[in-house]
Amino acid sequence: HRVFSADYFISTINPEYLCDLLNKDVQNETNQVWHRTILGTQKSISLYAIYLGLNLAPNKLFGLNGWHYPDWNIEHREAWTYVFSPTLYDESLAPIGKSTLEAAIVYPSQELNGIGSLKIKNILRDNMIEFLSKRIPNLKSKIEVLEDGTPETFIKYTNNPNGSIYGWAPRADNFKQRDYLANTFLFSNVILAGHWTAPGPGVPAVAVSGYLSSKKIKEFYDAEELVNEI
């Protein structure tokens, strides 16, 4: 174990896991709002996601970015595939003349009960390649790098419960809890940031949460200094 010393810490990991790491009993050592929020708020969905390196010029993927609804029903919230090519915006992210592509679907846990995790991954990979091949001619022959992940992958690298990709579900009815967590110290010197707090999930929102957390610590420091001066 490595030991880090500081007056205050900002944590972006799952609060339940953080309490376990610190050997803290969240019910006894935090107030009731914390307790209800950490243990009672619904977690977000998980995904099957695939990441491809393609021997294909970036402009060949033009028009693919966005949400695809094969059944044309946008009310069918779990029947979408999200596709995004970073090299459409920045060609330096891949070697000259090549591109990157990522795609994801909501993890269909109910449909795959009782099947081994490796077999599930293979099924989802084949289905995703088939889906993308309908939109990218000769896709299979263009793949040079392939990485993919299921909820187990996200659990491995983030310890988010059930592979939740957004922390708590991004819903209007839990915004107050997120805002509370972003503005209230956990224990005496730990404050949360990231997709478990406000403004919510997504790269821009998480970046803002880091700024807000550091600002909160500075305000606390300034208040301490004022008290000491008095």
C-alpha cells in the first residue's frame, strides 16, 4: 500500500467503495442524507462497448457519429447503438490514413441470463461487427485493433457497482442528492467529484465537478485562515 498525506482529498470513485477502502461505516460516520444517498440511489446502466483501430481514412466514417435506432423508434430507449469516431475531429489520434471508432449498446443482461461471460462477450462482439458492417463496407478487413468490454470490464477498472458507466442514474429526481454530495465533505477532509456528483456524467460535466470540488476546498481554507486571523 502507498500512503498519501494531504490536508484534503478529492475522490472520484464510487462512495461505497471509498468507504470500504477507508474502513468507514457510512451509516455511523456520515449524516442521514449521505446514508440515504449512497445506499439508496439507483445506479446507472452498463454497456457493451467496442473500440476499433481501422485501416480506413477518417473521412470514410463521415455521417456515422450519433445514436442509431435500427427499429426507428426513439421511444425504445434500450434499442440504440451509439457510434463515435474521434478521428473525425482530430486525425492525429491515429496514424496517417487510419481512424478510430467506438460503439456501444445498453448491456442486455435479461436476455443473456445463464450464459457464460466469455460467450456473452463473443455474441455481443459478433452482433456489433455485423451492425457496423452494414454501415461500413468491408469493415472486417479494415480492423487492425479491437478491444471491447462488458460490465465486468468496467467493474475491473472502476469498481463501479454492476459496471455502472454514469455512477448514479442521471435522473431529474436525484439531482439534489448529486448536488449535496458535491458540496458536502465526506468525513472530515474528503470531498467527492466525478460522475457521482453534480453536474452529472459525461466528460464536460465531470471536468466541471473537479473544478467545483477544488473551489470548495479553497473556500474552506480561506474560511480557516480568516478564523485563525481573528
